Amino acid sequence: MRLILLGPPGSGKGTQAQRLVQRYGIVQLSTGDMLRAAVAAGTEIGLRAKDIMAAGGLVPDEIVIGIISDRIDQPDAHNGFILDGFPRTVPQAEALDKLLKQKRLELDAVVELRVNESALVQRVETRAAETRARGEEVRADDTAEVLTKRLASYRAQTEPLIEYYSERRKLLTVDGMMAIEEVTAEIQRILAAVGSAEPKAARKPARKAALARTAAKKPAKTAKKTTKSAKKVTKSARKAARKASKTPKKRGKKAAKKVVKKSVRKAARKAPKKSVKKVGKKAAKKVTKKRAKR
Ligand code: AP5
């Protein structure tokens, strides 16, 4: 399953992502967490993002798109992922569409968590207080002042994504004002209703793997067959070419072509048409060249 969680700061994206991860056995890809890790590690990206994040602005599109593209390619994301905090702008959404297309992946749904702005301040303040109580460092952007700026960024740059995904029939809206457990239950209900969700326990890895193996074997078998036939055809064509080269000079080009054609027709009865045609033409050219040289 591939999912996007969309919503303003403090709407519960991170909270719900963690719960869905456990249920569906997929990974949470949070650009906020990745950027905070980069800031903490003092990487080049971290240095570029630090002040922007602390001020409640958005980090440049090319940075987050690069991060997400690399992350989607990691083996743990092959089973599916939840994008938390990405995309955040229309160009990011367009880039994601392109990325998924290139990687031949489908987006299942975009879940929008709708929460009253007045509740967000309270939530972020509570989170900051809880973090402090645990003796951990409080996020630089978890203040009422910066939250106002984050909300302004959300309204101006992220909210247009609601229409973007609604037009593409991917948007599912959930009331994020309910208790955490109720929001989770509602997300699971709507995902099941649209047929996107398949809980981890419901999947049968052994059967799935067996089916995948069978599916993978089929084309390989066909490919093997085709290669075999192609080899046969090549052999016959070579034989034809040899025969043609032995044909007396005066019968020349015409005779050579005739011999090649005859042998190729014989081979064609045993092999796919396309390969025969190609090999036949090639052999004929070879013979013609040889003749021309002489
Ligand atoms: P990011 O880390 O993504 O922050 P955010 O979107 O502002 O969201 P939050 O993490 O604050 O909230 P959340 O919605 O995850 O809610 P949570 O579950 O924590 O981004 C931070 C910054 O990084 C950005 O401002 C930007 O600078 C940069 N950035 C990131 N991605 C970017 C991108 N793609 N492009 C450009 N820049 C990017 O919940 C909050 C609190 O509420 C918790 O305490 C929780 O317990 C509580 N809570 C949750 N649900 C409920 C509920 N139903 N009822 C009561 N309390 C609840």
C-alpha cells in the first residue's frame, strides 16, 4: 500500500502514520523526521534546512524530492510506504507523480486529516510540554509563534493539494478532531472501503511468494523458448548461407537468396515469425556481401 497523509502541522500525521505502519507492515517516510536528522547530523542538507525549518518555512522542493526519491528505492519501502509531510507543494506532488511513474508504482490514496486550527495550537503546546517533561530537546518550530507561520505555509502552499488529489480521485478526508484511536479506526475503515488496505496478518507471505515465483517463472520460460527457437533459426540461416556460398558463381545473387529463403522458410515452421524474418534478412545480406566481395 502506498499512502500520503495530508494535514496541517499538529493534525496527527505522525501519530497516525506510526499506527498504520504497525498494522500494514509498511514504512513511514517523514520528510520532517529526515530533515531533523540531517540538521542534527550537521549534513549539507541539514545546514540548508535548519534556519528555514526553525522559522516555519518550507525547505526547497528539490531537496525534499531528492530525499524521497532515494528513500523510496530502499528495500524496506518495497512493500509499501506512508508519506508523512510529503508532498507539501504542487511541484512536489507533480514530481512524486513522475517518480512513481518512473518506478512503476501506484499511489493508493491520500488521506487528509481535517482539524480545527484552534485545536492545533493546543496539540503542539502539549507535545512541547511532554517532550520537555521527558528531558528531551523540544522542536525549534514547536512554539505558538512559529506554528502561526507553519500554518500560513500550509494554507498557501500545501492546501492546494486537496484539490490536486481530489481531481485525481485519490483524496479521502477524515475528521481529525476525533480521539486518536477513532481517527485510526476511521482511516482503516475508509481504506478497506476503497480496497486499498490489506492488514499485515491478512497477507499470506508463503502463498504470495509462491504466486510471485510462478509469475516470474512464466515469462522466463517463454524467453528461454524464444531464445532456443532463435538459436535454431540462426543455425539454419547459417547453414543456408553456407549452402549459398557453395552455389556456383554464375547463379549469383538470385540463387543465393533462393537457398537462404528455402532454409529460412523451413526454420520458420519451427520458430516465431519475427525472429525468422530478421535472421533471414541478415543471412541474405551476408551472402550478398560475400558475393559482392568476390
Ligand atoms: P513536519 O515534521 O512534517 O511537521 P508538520 O507537518 O508541521 O507536522 P507535525 O509533526 O508538527 O504534526 P503532525 O501532523 O505529524 O502531528 P503529530 O502526529 O505529531 O515538518 C517540519 C518542518 O520540516 C516543516 O515546517 C518544513 O520546514 C520542513 N519540511 C518537512 N517536510 C517538508 C516538505 N515536504 N517540503 C518542504 N519542507 C518540509 O501530532 C501532534 C500532537 O498532537 C502530538 O502530541 C499528538 O500526540 C497529538 N495528537 C495527534 N492526534 C491527536 C488527536 N486525534 N487528538 C488529540 N491529540 C492528538
